[in-house]
Amino acid sequence: MIVGAGFAGFQAARTLSRLTRRRADITLLKPTDYFLYLPLLPQVAAGVLEPRRVTVSLAGALRHVRLVLGEADGIDLARRTVGFTGPEGDRGELSYDRLVLAVGSVNKLLPVPGVAEHAHGFRGLPEALYLRDHVTRQIELAATADDAETCRARCTFVVAGAGYTGVEVAAHGELFTRSLVRRQPLRAGIEPRWVLLDIAPRVLPELDRRLSGTADRVLRRRGVDVRTGTSVKEATGDGVLLDDGEFVPTRTLMWCVGVRPDPLVAGIGSPLERGRLLVDPFLNVPGHPEVFACGDAAAVPDLAKPGQYTAMTAQHAWRQGKVAGHNVAASLGLGKRRSYRHHDLGFTVDLGGVSGAANPLGVPLSGPIAGAVTRGYHLAAMPGNRVRVAADWLLDAALPRQGVQLGLVRSWSVPLDTASPEVARVAGAPERTADRSATPEPHDPPGSEQPHDLPEPEQPHDLPEPQTARKAEEPQQTEQPKQTEQAKPPERAEHTERPDRPGPTKQPKQTEE
């Protein structure tokens, strides 16, 4: 049984299915029925790609794997069972002979007042859809605002975290809002404003200074207000207070400061390393030869750097999933097991439009060439939808973007403090919040985020490994306490009423979301 179908779980299931050739029953447990290609989420939020372009049907891609829809909420290693909750709230339990844990990671929270109530993360498709609607709505409301201050606040967008996710969100977001105001101009003299914050001394601090400087110049040339050495001190419904004392009026705070392992692994009872499940080089959990772990939730020894563990990146997750699949098959008598080793060949970062930064084989690239390399890499790495993605890119280059609100995802259904970012919350349904009380989360120093590494050469039957950096780069602080689980969607303190709040009360029109 495989729990999770992100980069690690999907690759483990595909590899194991190919090696066993129906000689083993493979069960995949996941809350959704699709594999999500996370690196392209900023383009979904910016209206470049349609949401379905970054999803791949698990039933179609893994034909000989049994898919069980549900969210794992308890693992009993002694009984060899996994408990889960189905999409309609029904409880279930699955038994296993071999278990692969690939539960991934969730948004990282820091003890900043107001962040859990007023910020939104970027770890799932519902969050990307919400942010696209939210940004569109703010521009539309800003265009009809009665006073200049309200207009400026609504068209100001703050992104916390200048690692890969934050840089890509700001880069694509600025182009998106620019296209929106062409059709719906704001008050005279007012333009959309994007603010990118990070405590690190420069954007993309994990890259060399040349490419970091390239990204910085591209963002500043587009008008993005880049604030390095700065962090969020408090978030409110009216804006964001920075640690230098400045208050930025805004209705939008995008939280891209990093990720942490899914809290499910903390309840297993096995040793942890910084919240990740300790495994050996063969991805086995010590003391349980039938249990394997890979991806963001596993602390895998880095054989290229003795004494260290591999970073929480999609590159490592994709490769570890393949090794886990091979080793599970080996435990069944099919082949020999292998240790996890890797060789980095470069990285890519998308800066929106035709711009990008890349370092294939150590050769630094920037501008349109890097943008072409980045997009070509994504097309090669995706396990499906390549033609549709390429078609969307061509249409976006030739036609203006459509700025409309779909109204599919509400603010309260995508809370920042959730252990299930891939699933939108339903009113009245129980929510598995990210439990941070079991194991305190350590905080990495600024610049600890890993790059979008390019893949190693693979065998012809395997796809290149897709890369994206999901990071942990905020200053040393302790996590905020666990929020109480609620049966109803949590209220969010704002200065206006919210029309997307469930309930019988009729809401007035043209109010803040």
C-alpha cells in the first residue's frame, strides 16, 4: 500500500506496477483522484494555465493500481493497518504487507500574529484557484472604490518569502494584474503594487549571486517592490505590519515561507529528524523492514554529503519514489534493492512571460533562453497533458487573459493551518489541522531553500524528474500554537462582511470577500 500520490508516491506506484506486472495487489490511498504538478501552480493562479492542465488522472496513469479515495489519519505499525477518512466522512481501515509512506508536506507556519487568519498558502490546487479569484476580485473592487486609499489597499499584494515559490508567484502575479487593469483601469495615478518580502539578504539566496541578481532585476524592472532583510511582524484584515515598523495597507497576504513534513508521521512512534521520518539509505524505516518512506516526510541520508539528509524538493521526491518502488519489489523477490543516490545537473526558475533563470550542467542562463529551457523541461517532466499545456502557453502569448471570477473556492475553505492543502474544506465537515504540538519544528536559516534541480538521465521508460523547491527559509522563531479544530469554518476578522461565508444571513453586494 502507498499512502500519498505526490511526486514520491506517484513514482513509487508507477515503478512498482511496472516491476510487479500484476503479480502484486497495489493500493494507493489519496484524498484526490489526481496527481498535481506543483511547479506550474503559479501559472494557474495567474490565469496562464487552466486548472486541469496541471492535474493527471491517477486512474488513467496507473491502470493496474487500486485507488482508494481518503485521507490517512492513523497508522498502526504493529497491526499493519492504516486508518483513513473518506471524502464523505466515512471511516475505513486498510491492511498491508508492504507500506510506502509518501505523505508529503504542508504549509509552514511561524508565530506571527494574524497570519493563520489572514494569509493563504500555495500548496494545493484549491489555494491557487482561490488566489486567482481573489486577485481578480480585488482589482475589480479597486476599480470601483470611492476613495484612493481603499483603491491602493485593494490593488496591493504582499508575498512573504522570496524563495522559488514566492519569486514565481510575484513574477506571474504582476503580469496577471497588469493584464487585468488594461481592461479595467484604476483611478488616475494608481497601479497594482506587488511587495515581495524575505528576511534573507537577497532573493533566491540559495542560487549564485549572478542568477539571484538576474531574478532581482527582472522583478524590479516590472515594478515589484522587493524588500530583503524584512519580515512580517503582524497581519490584520487591513494590512501587514513589517518588522521595520512600516504598515502596508493590503487585502492580500500570500504565505510562501516554506513547508514542513505532514504531521501524520509524528504519530507513528518512529524516530524523527526535524519532523521527518528517519529512514536508512534503502528508504526503510528502522525496525520495520516492511515499511518504506520517501519524499518530503522522510529524512533520507544524503550519501553525497555524509552526515546530512536530502532536501525537501520535488527532485528528491521523484527519485526517491522510484527507488522505493524498486526496493518494495525487491522485498517481494523481484530484483535487488538499491540505495538512494543522486547527482544534480542544474535547476530552473520561471520568471513569467519569456523570462527565466536556469543552470543546466552548470551553465548559467537567463532571459528568453532560460525561459525556453524552463518550459521545455516542464513539458518533458510532466507525466501527461503536455499538448494541452503547450496549447495554453501559445494562447496566452497570442490572446489577452480572461479576468473572471469562477467562485469555486471560498476563503474559509482553504485555511493556511491545514494538513490537507490539496482538498478544499467543506462547511460542517471535520478538519485535520496541522498538529504542531507533537514535535516542535526547527527553523532553517535564511537561504536554506533548495533549487529546482534538473533531473538525472533516466532509462527510456522513465520520465525526467520534475523539480520545484518547497522551502524552509524564515528566521529562527518558534511555531505558533495549534489551533482548535472546529466543526464550522473559522471566522476571519476583517473590516467588512464576507459574502463567501456560509450561513443563512443574506450578505450585501460588493463587499470584501
